Amino acid sequence: MVQNYQDAMAICRWAGCLDAFITFICNPQWLEIKRVLLLGQQPQDRQDLVTRMFKIKLKELINNIHKKHILGPTIARIYVVEFQKRGLPHAHNLIFFTKDYKPHTVEDVDRMISAELPNSETNKLAHETVARCMMHGPCGAPFPNAPCMEEGKCKKQNPRKFQSKTVTDVNGYPIYQRRDTGHTILVHGIELDNRWVVPHNVYLSMKYDAHINVEVCNNIRAVKYLFKYVYKGHDRATVEISCQSDNATEKNMVETDEIKKYFDCRYVSASEASWRIFKFDMHERFPIVERLQYHLPNMQMVLFNDDDDLQEVATWSAISRTMLTEWFKTNQESEVA
């Protein structure tokens, strides 16, 4: 993960500042999944179908962004696949646009991102998709046990404030337009308005019928945080193992050894297991980054078999040629390099 982070930083040095951060979460209610379930099955019973369908949708999303330029021409991309505790896969996509299409103004941001409920009369499909997939909560006082709650407050800072138009704060981050239009939807018996809408791209949300959070990140101070966030590593879990006894007396006499009792382990869900069995990529980046293996003069690693003659090994011409020395040589001979 540390090496992948360094590779991402190398791309950033070449392509410039990151422009957009897109989180794509699998929707187990996709019709393509439900159509092939057997009688009585639920999506969670067929993690092989869920992971395969998410892989297909993710590939198509990347194709739309980087080949069809739905959001604008791009020059670089990075994505990392992760798995939630309950098993659903999701992908973090980091997008680099070409110089002329970087979102510098609030008009550029509004062209790409919306944080409002679409009009149910003029765009019924978009309204239904956003209401189903792009609403946060409800949380707060009515739902104090919501996953986003921490010390009585929402970690995602919801509900947000109404905003008449998109502006940038003192740190350069956009505060998206959230007008008080009076449009609401009912979720768990509570009316939610534009303050609860997750920033999204209307076209992508409608096309993929899933949670696709789109954020503008054209601030150099966010780069390292985002790269470390996507390469933070796999989920872990603390597991307790104990012996059960039917005898009440024996239960009370069990000694507690906190060192032996708890295990800090990798957490692998059925969805991640299926993903790895199918040998799907966990991460991808473009352009390709080649890691240069460096060494001191005549201190390079030499590989040979146990039964090789060391006298012959010492005369191999390939020993003196390494990736590092050839890189130096190429820079001496090639103006392009």
C-alpha cells in the first residue's frame, strides 16, 4: 500500500493536482442481479453474482469517464476497490482532467456536480434515483445509533446548510448549491430536503442506479490525504474466542487472559473472497508507473542457481546491466529521456 501511494504521488507530479474524487458503491438491487436469482434467493446469497456485476459496472463507468469523457477529457486515473463490513464492494476513483478542463470556477463545478433533488415533474427518473441512492440519513436525534453518528454528531456534517449558489470556502473547497426549493422526500418517516443530498452527477446516478458520490478536489492540500485514504489498507477485526460451558460454576471460574482472548485479524467478507477468486484487480492506475530499482555502484542484486559455476556467473554480461544503469545510459544518449 505504501508503494502504491508513492506511485500515485508520481502520477500527481506528472499530471498535476487531482480534480475529482468519485466513490461508486455496488447496488445489490440491480435488475441484472435480481433477474438471475433462484426462487427464494436474496442478493446476499449470491456474492459471486454481486461481485461480477459490480466489476462489469465499474469497467463501464471507467470507460464512460476516460474514453467517452462524460465529465471532460482526462489524462490520468487511479481506482482502488474496497469492501464494506457487510460485504458490498465499492471503488474510489481519482480523476485528473486535462489542463483546459480543470474545474476552476463555480460554473465548472455546477456543470459536473449537483447537491439537490431533481425536479420530480421534469425529470422523474433522476428524482427517483437520487431519492433512492443519494440521500444521507436520516441521522441525528431521531436516529442516534446511525453508523455516521459520533459523540452525538454526524461525522459527515449532515444536515448541511442551505446554499443559494455554489461558492468556495477560505480553504478553496467548494460549498455546493443547496437551494431551499421546498422539495422533500420521506425516508423512515422523516422528511428530507436538499440539505441531506449527497453530491452527485445526475447522469451517472441515473445510468448506473447506484450511490456515486462525486466531489471536486482541486486543492493541493487534499492530495496526500486522499491518496493515503484510498491506500489505507484492508479492513481488520478484533475477534474474541472463548469456550462455552453448560455448568454455571465453571463459567464463573473461567480465567480471563486478555492477551490470548483477543485476536487482531484481517476481515475478509464473502464478497471480497469472490472478488479474489475471480482474480479481479484490486487497484488500477493510468499512466503506468515503473518503479526504478536503485543501488550503489557494483552493489546490485545478482540472481543465480545453486548449481551454477560462480566463475561463469562472474563473467555474465547481464550482471553489469541493471535497470538503474540502463536508465542512466538512456538519459545520456536520448534527448527525449
